Amino acid sequence: MKHLKIFLLILLLTFTISHQLFAEEIPFRHTSPQYVGIVTGNKVNIRSGPHESHEIIGQANFEEILYVIEKKDDWAQVVLPKSVSLWVYSKLIEKKDNETGIAKKDGVNVRVKPNIKHFAICQLFKDDEVEILGEKWEWYQIKPPKNTVGWIHNNFIKQHMTLEEYEDYLREERISQLFKDAESIHITELAKGTNIDYDYLLAIYKNIIDNYPQHPKGLIANEHYQLLLSKKASSEAVKKEELKNLPKQDRILPLKKG
């Protein structure tokens, strides 16, 4: 049971890292962003084109981070944030579960509102996956697909970081969160007193060491790992000695086969 617990933990942490790595990829299918911008206003309109006459797709919040694709006159083309929701006709989507669906064919229109009269902001290719947020009439409300862009006025967005700087920032955030989670579990285990699951803790820190061996937090994780190895050995020695000193009738011995 203990080995299964450790295996599942490592699998979960590995999936988390992989998922976060994919989340750092530039979320746009064809054109690479120029830089990462930060929104300077609150409830700033994102439009379907670079003019106030174009339809409002959604809104961006103060200090929200957006990938900037290009600039045109007084407008910046940006990758839509996940806070914006869009709509697809449900009969063109094969639902995998309550939260995901797959486009049944090429050219599935993604619209601003649940009506064919409203603007199609982009199209899905066959087998493109969408995240489903809800359902209304015969439409699915979804998060913006990766190839979805809109336009925001230059007055409300400014350059925040280069792409490389932002990727470094995301990496640091990821490592910090993993280390924070590890320390939280460590504290919980220490509170158990003599029933500490050393193998569980060692597996957590080993995962950080393997993925970030030269990072400062990876080095600290290695220090914790070595200390835990020492404590585990001492604990096992104490338990072995206690067992040896027990009267024979009080010892729990393995059952003989046959």
C-alpha cells in the first residue's frame, strides 16, 4: 500500500510538472507573440478587430497578463485570456466528459454569443479539444481555443516582460509552488511524531531534486532529502532495538508458511 501511495504521488507530481510546462507554451497556433503585456485599466474591452466599431469579445482586468501578437495603429492584438468565454454549436462537438469536447470536423465556428448571427471569432479543426464551461440551448460555452485572438486599445496595455523573461518567471513560480507544497506535507508528517512516513517525504523531495538539481530550491530539497535519509535510518534502528528488547510473547512475528 505504501509503495502504491508513493507511486501515485510521483505520478501526480510528474503530471503537474508536465501540465505546467505545456501551460507555458505560447498559446497561439500560427504566430509567435512579440512580448508579454500587462493591462493598465479595469474591465477593458477586448474587441474582434482594431477599431471601436468591432464587436466586444470580452474584458480584461487590471494587471492581467496578455500575450501581444502585433500592433496596428492604436491597437494591440492579444491572445484571449482564459477569463473570456466563447460558444460553439453543440451538435458539432463530441463530448468526452463534462469538461471537454472534440470538434467533429474542420471549420467549426467559435462565436462570441450562442447564436449563428453573432461574430465567429475563430474556427476549430477536426479533433481540436475544447474546455466546456456550461451549456445553453444547443450551444456549449467554452474557454478560448489556443488560436483565438482579440484587440485591445494601446492606452490600456503596456509591455511587461519579454517572452524569455516571462517563461523564467513562470518556471520560478512553478518551482516555488512545488517546494511550498513539499514543505507543507513535511510539516504535516512531522506532526505525527513517531509515525512519520519517511518514504513519502523522500519521494516528494526526490521529485524536486530530479527536475531541478541545480536550482537553489532543488539544492535545499537535497539537504532535506539527506537529513530525512539519516532520520529514517535512525528511526529504523530504534524500532529494531525496541523490538529486540520486547519479550518474545509480545513480538509480532511473520506467520510461517504451511
